[in-house]
Amino acid sequence: MKFSILKQVAMVVFGGLMMSQAGSVLADNQGGSFTTGLAAGVDFYQITCFDDGNGAPSYAEAQVKDMTANTSKVNILLYKGTACTTNKCAQSSLDTTDSDTGYSPLIKVTQGAGTYYLFVKHTASGTDSYDVSAHCKTSGNVHTGTSFISRQQQ
Amino acid sequence: MLQFQNAKIGVLILLMILSWAIMGIHTARADSMSSSETKLMFNSLESFQVNCFADDSDGQREPDLAFTEEIVKLAASNNPEQRISALSQLAEKSPIDAGVVQKVLQKAILDKDSNVRGQAVYAIAQQACADFPILLEQALNDSELSVRMMAVDSLGVDEKGVSLLEQALNDDEEAVRELAAMKLEAHKSH
Amino acid sequence: MIKPNQFKFPTHTALTIALLLGSSPNAFSHTRLEVPTVAENLRISNNVVIGHGCGDGTNVIAHSVVFPDGVDSIVKVNGAPTTDTIDVYVTNYGNLYQKILNHSVFKDEDEKHDANGNTVGYYTRDGKSPDYYATYVPFRAGAMAIEPASCAKSVKVTLGIADICKITTKAGFAEGIVNLWTPAVGSEYDGPGLHGFNSPATLTVMRDLVNNPMDAAACGDGLDVEVIPSAAQMNRDMPIVNKKGTQIWPKP
């Protein structure tokens, strides 16, 4: 076998492996699953909103897609801060239809730059997989710096 | 006997073959050592024959070709998340030819990913394919948590279902016992 | 033309002599970060700069990096260990570092992740960084937020880095085999006796005193905080394990 053909085969295989690792989780998306299956399982993330050059963050928004069809449904709680007068500190959202490709209703917490807390739960026992989409945006609704830290996986 | 024009290249190639052989033996020994340390994994659904052809009375919709193509593509993906996505969409009646559904589900119960197999169990039960109660009973004895969870989730509360739920109360995994208990509790309170 | 390794004289010996003579042959004699200091709340692209090989013309063929995970990391305040965890001083410590894909020198690379999926390091391998070259290995450092309620004026993140010239077991670590730019924390990667001993690369994040001022009365001059990988983390995360789960370095 000639070297050039070997190289092409290697590139196809390597490219295939890279594609298979990409999955459906995009930037500012966080995939996870309730591997313990327990109803009380909680996955917990911190989302940091910062100015990445696109402007100072005003709010964080999030929604979740339940990727497993079963009785259990996945929901999220997003929160930051304790000054909950003008702007709410916490919002939640539930994906009621898990055999589709859609996300739950979008929720928004407007507490500026800094660290938001995102909890992912499910309504019953089950080894649900989910995909959370979260973004930090400016007051002009422009996407700005967003980073995730995974703190707890159940 | 192989002959090489250049003796040095010949020696190099022989050395390479020898080192690959040694690596292969080492890997095989390492694999056999590691497999004896892990739990026994098996697919309880290997021998199950899926039969999901709809009968004439269920008023099956005209197949949507674009949707069918999308599902088939997802189901064949290298990414297990995409395969699960395909199966989750088959967990309710969809505008897909029954023959295609059957092929997808038959392949899925043999998937190497236990989450995919688990989702297939749920989809087969929701599609009410023939013999799905037998499938559920087999799946309750699977080695993988995700498969057993889906089996419990899919059980009804008829006499057989209740019997299997009671069996699941003795599962090794707390989550399986929890779900079975919750379903039995809900059944008793009605 | 004189070739760089024509004179068989160990590179690190030459550097030592140059330093003793008061000259600094280049800014990256040790493996260091291109940008060693950054302001808080700023995400930057950075590079680990491999300053040289292992001497005698040996090439760096693989490279392993660990960032402190903040879980059981050693935290110091003004040089003294503290029982405080890093989240007392940093609001969002964790998953701050991401490898930037680059195959110009090393053909294979991947991130290392903890059980929660957070990036705790990376490796590069299958390449050659010549002894006399400086090689840049890119990564992205996320925006660190210093805890407003704390008195931290700076947070220094210590990295554990190994520049590998030959794949051996841990018992085989020696000059000419591997350069260990790691903190001396009692791990199997401390490298006592090697010339990089306890000389790790660091990234210092400075508090934005304008937008995140300290309480002057309570904090005075403020505190210099350090976060260093623990010995347990170094032992767990320094090895290079390929995508198939096989440990490549050190040899098991």
C-alpha cells in the first residue's frame, strides 16, 4: 500500500474519530446525565459571566433539553444573588416533552457579571441525559463571556 | 523465507514485528487482568427478536420520508447521544414506516452503549411491539443500570407488571428499587 | 554554517554558565508561560513555552501539564499554607483552562478531565521540539474572578509541567530524560536532584482594584494567594493516558 493512500485512510479515520467525539453538545452547552438514576440526584454547575470584549454581562439565560425518553423529566434552576427586588434571583424551567429535539422554555436571571448557579434535577428516578444551553448576554442582548464549571454530578 | 535487498531494513522490520508482537501479548495480558477485576457485563437482550409491524387497525400515518431519513441517520451515528435521540423520538408513534422502526430497534438492542439499549427498551415498550413484556422481563436481569431502569419505567401495573415490579424491589441498585417502589405505591393509592 | 549541536556541550550546562556570567541567553531558559501575569475577569490566549530540550541535542517528544483543580489543592496566603479552600479567594475557580488545538509540533494532544468533566490539564505527544528551540504550546486561560469579599490582591496558580525527552518509568527520571517543572509537594513527579526541581511555571491573576476594590480597613495591603496542585492530584493527573485509555508516560 502506498504511503499517500495510508495517509488518506489515517486522515479519514482520525477525522471520523474527531467527529464522533463532537456529539451534539456545542459551545456554551453542557451535557450531563443522572448516572446514579436516583430521583434526588442533582447536578450542579457554576456559570461565570464576564466581558470577553463584547460588553459587560447583564444577565444569564438558560434552558435544558431532556435527551432521554422516559417518565422522568429534566428541569433546571438558575440563580444568583440575594437582591431579588427589581430582578428575580432565581428562575426554573422544565422540559415536558423529552421525545423531541426542543429545549425547555428559556429562563433569564438578570444579576450582572459574576457567578451564577445552575442546578439540574429530574422529576423521578431515571438515568436521564440532558443538554443545558446557557449564555451570558449584555443589556443589548449580545452574547458575551460565558464559562462553565461542573461542581457536582449525580 | 523473506529476503530483503537491504539487510538493515530487514533487521528493522523484524524488530518492529517483534515489538508489535510483544505489545500485543502485553495488551492481551493487561486486558485479561483488567476484565477479571471488573463486574461481569452482559446484554440480556441479545436473543430478542423485535417485531413492531403495526396491524391495520391502528391507523398508521403516511410515512414522512424526510423525518425517516433523519431518524435513520441519527440512529446510525457514531455518537451514542445521537443514537439515543433517534430512539427517544421512536418512543411515540411517529410517521415512520414500521419496517424501518423495527430495523432501528433491532439494531439498538444490540448497541454497545447501555444507555442506547436502555432507550431502545423504552421505545419498544411504548411502541407496544409484539412480545414486549418478555423483553421487559429479560431487561430486568440485564447487567446495566440504565437498561434495568428503563425496563422498570416501562412496566405496567397489570398482574404481571406488578409481579415484576415486586421482583425489582430486590435489585442491587437503589435507583431501581426506588422507581419500582414508587410505581407500586402509586398503584396502591389508586 | 555551524549547526546548533555541532559542539557536544550540554545545553543546560551552557545555560548555567551563561547565567553565572550574568547573561541571560533567552527569556525562557526554563519552561514558563508566555504571559505570566493577567488581570482578573479577563480571558486570554497564552502559551507554555518549552525553553529547551533535555540537553545533548535531545528533543522534547511529549509534554504533560497539570493545573491545580481547586478540589484538594494546596492554598497558601502570603507564603504560608492555609486550611482555606480556594473558593474563599476566587469565586469561580475550576475548569478555567482549555487547550488550544495545535499540531504544528506535536501531532497528538488531548485535555485531561476530572470526574466532573472539568479540564485539569492536557498533554501533547508524537512530535519533536529540538533541544535548541523554544516551542510554544497554546492554551486558553479563562476569566478568573477574585472573590469581592476576600482580601486577595493576587492569586498565583502553579502548574505542574513535564517536558519528556524519553519515555521511561518513574524510576528512570533523570537529566537528559525529562525536565520536571513541578512544585515540590511530595508527589512522584517532584524530581529531586533534577535541575528544574521546585521551579514550576505560574500564572498570577491580579485583582482589579478599580472595579473590585478591597475593604481598605479590613484588608490593609491585601493578601497574595497561591493555589498549587496537591501531591495526590499530581500523581493522578501528570501521566499521559491516550484516548484509548492506555498510559503512555510514564511507562507503567
